[in-house]
Amino acid sequence: MISIVAYFGALALLLLFFPETALAPEMELKAPLGFFCVLGLIVAFAAILKSKLQQKVAIRIHSLSAELERRPEDMEILGKVFSLCRWQEQHEHAVRIAEYASQLNPDNAAIRNLIQTYRSTLGTQGLIPTTSQVAHSAPSATAATAATAATAATAATAATPASQTPFFSPDEKQVIARIEAWHRHGRSMKNLGIVIICIAPVLGFLSHVITFMMDINLLWGWILPLALAFWGIRMSRKPITPLPPGITPPLGYTVPDPYLEK
């Protein structure tokens, strides 16, 4: 945001104090080019920051989990771990933390509403089974801390255990990953077909110029672009099947619409 503001601020200063430079013909190409260069730098900078931020968040989650072992009933630590895990898309651990917090404070309506909303969101995204017949997945290494703390707190407070949200097993998650990869591949091929269709006229124009300069029949120059265009049309119109061949979705998994981005 600062880079974009600085860019347009520089253009405004040029218009105010150096209008002849700002309105020069050379600036007609340099100004848009500079804007896209700024956007490219922002994207690259954001990608670097995101990877470093994810590493810092993972370290923070680990340190908070160690502190949670010493103080298993600290609601502030639970809230921090929940927020960080949800940001890291560690949904299974985040749900377990929220359910454990609900065990510690069963009268807190805000926590109950949060868990209900979170479960509904995960069910809509296909990250948790839609039926109770699916077995629970094995707890991850990150969730082991929360599970140990939950057991100790439950034994100490004799609270009524909250209902545990079912998650898919590791094998079922692999099947779901294959289904989602199949959808992404289908959408990528359709988008590639659209790009090929856009490239075909440009290639046809260049071939037309070359055949004209070489005094060759113009039809020879359009054979490859037309073939490329028909290929792109075929790719862009090829339907995406909901399931890859030979794949059976896990019980309770709602296969998403392959034409909708998640």
C-alpha cells in the first residue's frame, strides 16, 4: 500500500512541479510500466514475507503449546493458540483447542457459538465429515499437547466432555487431496485453453506477415494458428468430471463442484 501511494504521489508531484516532464511522450509508456513494476515488487515482497511469517507463527504455536502444558487451564493461551492455528489452516488442532476451551468453560455462549460456526464452515469446505459414521483421524503431533491438557483438565474438573468433531483419517485425506488436485488440474487445463485461444490470433498475424514477405500462399501461414485455436477451444470446453477415474470419495465427504473455486 505504501509503494502504491508513493508511486501515485510521485506522479502527482511531477504534474504539479514538472508538468512538461510528466506530459512528455516518453512518459506514456514509462508510467504504466513503472506501475506494473511496483505491483510485481509488492507481490514478490509479500511472498517472501508470507513464508517468513508462517515460520514465525509455527515457532510461536510451539512455544505456546509448551506453555499450555504448564498451565492447561489458561484461557488466554488457548485463545492465542486457536487464532494462530486457524490462521495457519491447522483446522483440526484449532477445533480441538476450541472444544477443550468449551470443556473448561461450559457456560460460555461465545465459545459455543464460535465452535458451531467453525464446524459449519469446515463442513461446507469439505474438511470434516458430514456424518458421524466416519472414524476420527489420528491426532497429529501438534494436537498431542492439547489432547494431554484436555485429559488432565477433564479429570481435575470432572466436566462433561464436549462432543468431539470428527475428522477424516490420513488415508481419507489422501483421497480428498487427489480429488482436489484433479479439479485444480481440470481448471488449469481450461484456463490454458483460453490462453492458447488468445495466442492463436497473434501467431496468425505474425504468420500472415511472414508469408506475405516471403511471397508464399497466405493459407500456409494460417494452418498452425487455426489448429492451435481449435485445440484451445477443445481444451477450454472439455468438461471436468467430479471424480477422477477409479476414485471413491470417503464416507461423509461432499464432493465440491469442480467449476467453483474453493
